[in-house]
Amino acid sequence: MVMSGRERMLMALNNKRPDRLPCQVHGWMSYYLDRYLGGMDWYQANERFGLDYAIYVSPEYTYRDRDRANWLVERQDLGLDSDGNRRWEERIVTPSGTLHHAGAVNDITGWETEFLIKDKRDFEIWNKHYPVPVAADFARIQEHKDKVGDRGIIRSHPFSPGQGSPWQSFCTLVDTEKAIMLAIDEPDWLHWALDEILQKTLRVTELWKGTPADMVEIGGGAGSNTVISPRMFREFCVPYDQKETEALHEAELKVVYHLCGGLMQMLDLVVENGSDGLETMTPPSMGGDCNLREASRRVGEKLFFIGGFDQNAGFERGTPENARQQVFDCFEATKDHAGYIIAPSDHFFHGDPACLQAFADACKECVY
């Protein structure tokens, strides 16, 4: 029986065998859409190649006026640097003091050059005044779910000041290297800070009940075993991830844990934190360490996987033949345990659209 894209992806999220290999991209980058696809939007790009749809939409939030008044963001455009990057800085004024950070952006991406939190005092200011929503509106999620229809699923991101979990959020605020040093030198203080971040996320997750989304992404690359040890992950990630995952399950969402780096030493820990799935299954050629076949053998009965495709070799510097072969290799590595959605293991910005078409067409040939 031929399934719809939605049926196919939901089957994979339940760690079962669909009709054939589901396929998506890890989000469409505006740079690629504009320069290679004539300014298409996500829907048009998915339709062009015949991919299963994974549309990322999160709730829209309402804040108290007094909370906004206590967190005044003053942003300044600093112009272009010698490389053509547009620089910016932000000054955040609160009743307890001022925070500052800075960054830059170009046509491809943005980044921070100065982190927001410099010391414990800064974190205390942030913790006291960072606005937390009091209501969540799902109208935009429902609008996109209606538009997607039977072609795929809706993914959301949790409310968090970083990518999705307390450890990742803390690293986003203070810098990963500094976070690791705090974990070694001042673990009690760090546990307090992580719990403060978690409590904000849990308060907002209470508002998520009834969301039309299908799945939410937590975790982040700062938890990869190419960044921290399994011992550190167990202490500073697992206890907080477990509570967050439990709350998201109460909102009837599937939870995928995002580790865009090394993950082979974290497989059992991701199972322990209660997640339903794991991404991005980054291969060694992309700087990760994922062995899809071994990961599938070890935890394939407990976790679905998303990712595993080397977009540099397959899309950015690839050929249609390479893209096709990668699809078949990923399918063979995972088919015994099934719950797998193939996707690029990260964003891509260049590449012949013929390679994407070969990727999508090959997936249709991978029948369970």
C-alpha cells in the first residue's frame, strides 16, 4: 500500500516500517532557495523534488507588559566589516543592570562574536528578568498543518534561550568552553543555573497542551561526544532532559534529540533521557562519528533516527550518482530496524538541484 507523506513519516516516528524510506531536508536555507531554486518557498521546494514535508513552526507567545518593560532591547547596526559581514550589537536594559552582546550576519548565516553572559552576576540578571510567556497561540501551527495536509509533519522548537535543552541553552548564553570549565570548577552553581533554565522551559511547556505539532526537537550540538564526555552528559544533560521530555510527552509530542556531532558514545544516554528519536546521525566525513548500522543495531528498537546523509559529498560537492548511492547505503544500514527518516545531517547552501532530485528519487526505490 502506498502511504501519504504524513502516514509514512508518522510511521517512522513510531519506529515502525512505512511503505518506503521517508525523506526530508534539514530545513531549507534561504540562500539555497534564492540562488538555486529561483526564490521558491519551503512548500514549493518540497513539491518540486517530491520530498516528504517537515515544516518547522513554533507557537507564538504572549508576554506581560511589565516583563517586556523590564527587558528593553536596544539593537544597533554597526555596518559592514571588511569581509562584507553586517555587524550588530545589542544592549539589554533591566532594572538590575545591563547586558550586552554582539554578532554578525551574512547571506548564509549569523553568529555571535560576544556572548551575552560574561559572569555569574550577568546570569543572575538574565535569570531574574528574561521574559517568560504567559500564553501560547497555536494558530500559525494549525495554519501550516492544514497547508501541509497529508504530505508530512509539523516540527516545533521548545521555549528555551538556546537550541532546546538546558545544557545547550546555557552554552549558547555563555560560550561552550566557559560552560565546560564551570562544569569542572563549579558544578553546584552550574546545576542551579541549568535548573533555572529548565523551570522556564517547563512553565511554557505547560502552555503547549493541545498543540497541533507532531514533534519537537531538543538537545543540541554542545551535548555531542565530540564536545563533552559521556560522564559530563550524564550529569549535566540527562537529569534536565528527562524532565523536559516528560513534559513534552504530556503535551502528546514525539521528541527527537539533536546531536549534530559525535553521538555513538551517547546512544544509551539518549534512550535514558526518554527521547523517542535521535538526529542528525552525522557521519565521520562531516565531522561526526555516526555508524548508522551500528547505531541501528544498538538502539534501533528504542529510537527512530533522522539524518545520516552527507550533504557535502551528496549535494554541495556531489553528483547525482553519489547522492543515489548514499541513499541506498543509509537504507541498507537501517532497514532491519526501520524507524528512519533520511535527511542531510545539517544545512546545505550549494549544490546542483539534480543531486537533490536524485536523492528524492532514490528514496522512492527503497521499499520495505
